Amino acid sequence: MKRLLAAPLVLSLAACASTSPRATAASELRVATFNLYHDKAEWPKRLPLIVEQLRALDADVIALQEVLQTADLPNQAQTLGDTLGYSVQFVSTDPEGQPHRYGNALLTRLPVIERDWTRLQPLDDSRSLGHARLRFDGKPLDVYFTHLHWTLDGGAIRREQLEDARRFIARRDDAVPSLVLGDFNAPATAPELAVLEGFVDTFGALHPGADAAGTTTLNPQFFDDRARIDLVFAQAGRFDVREARIVLDTPGADGTWPSDHFGTFVVLRPTGR
């Protein structure tokens, strides 16, 4: 069972925000992250529900975690991408060509300039960081996506993974605005996430009292813990946060839930700085 680290630390946030309806200029970037829960909890019943709720978000970029493919199950991210009309980047530490592969994915309808990924230390934890350089509103945008170590006492491992991720991100020094999103298996206020200094927890920036009020991305139907661990970090000073909400949190008529997690959805406007 997935567990959380809930040690508090105030993360300095540097973005101000205001809400905005969808009828906006094309320069608003719509971003979501969502943990699929691989093939558990009757995937065939969950799939149409996920498709319906993702389609309603009309997102430009969607990060997915716990993506599975097997000899009998087509890659879940590819299935979603094909259905919704997105290109798909699947990242796994499992060898290419192996029938069983498990990892993370990025779905996007934006033009892709380049793609890359790296394994994260420690290598025996089988974690990765994916990267896509996209073109948004005529300019490049870097999107990094990940799923960090899961154990309750694993803060030191998550810190090592984030330090490794920062080194990978730092290889690019061309000042392109960046996002880091995914399932961090720790709330934004956890000490190890301070490694992301210079990035803003977008949901927390818009809803500073949400965590104290018990906002969660862990579906209470599956977890006793309540915590917001599915996060979208935006480079400070490069984006205004226009909207942020918890999504994929509605069951179907038969009581089926999209996943054991809820998703996070944000609308950002690049500031041009």
C-alpha cells in the first residue's frame, strides 16, 4: 500500500494568481497530472470514465503515472493518447521490447521539439524523469514528469531523486520556462521537496489554505491518509497561475472511480519574463 511522508516545511511560493474562465486567449496553458493505478480496480471499467473526464479538461499537457503494458494489455498511455488525439511519450526503466513495461507518460497536443529521459538514483528504485521540449504559443516550453519513491520513511530517497532530477534539468541553461509535474509521493511542504527551490507549487499558490483544510489527491475510497501529492510545479516568475483544481474525482454511475488517486489540473499563463 502506498504511504506518504507528511513532514511539514513551508515552501516559499513566488507566484500570485487569479481565476479565469476557459474563454481566454490561446496563451493559456492547460496542464494535468494523474496517477492511473495501472490495471488495478477493473481497468476496463475505469478506462471510459478516465477518457470522459480527461476529454472534459481539454488539457494541452497530461502527465500520467503508473502506466502499464503487458502481453495482454496495450500500453495504457498509448490507448488514452490514441482515443483523445494526443501524441504519447512513454518512459520506463524496463527494457524496450520487453512485453511487460511499467512507467510514466506524457500526453500532449502541442508540437514536440525534442524528447529525453533519465533514470533517477538510486537505480534499484526504478524511477525516472521524462523530459519534453514543446512549442507553446510560438515559444519553447520544457516539461519534466516523474513519479518518486513511495515509502513513508523514504524522504531521503526522494531527496536523492530530486537532486538527480535537478542535475538533469540544469544541463539546459537556455532560459526556457519549465514545469515539473507528477506523483511526488509527498506533499509540497515535505522537506525533500525543498530541492525544487525556484519552482512554485501551483495549486498551493492559488489555494494556500487547501492543505490545512484537508485537500487530498488520494482517493478516500482507497486511502485513510489525506494528502495532496500529485503536483504541478512551475518555474517561479515565468507563469501566472490562472486556475487550479482537483479533477478526476467523480465516480461513474455504477460507483467506479477513475483511480485510487485524483488528478491535479492547472491553467497557466507564461509571463514572458
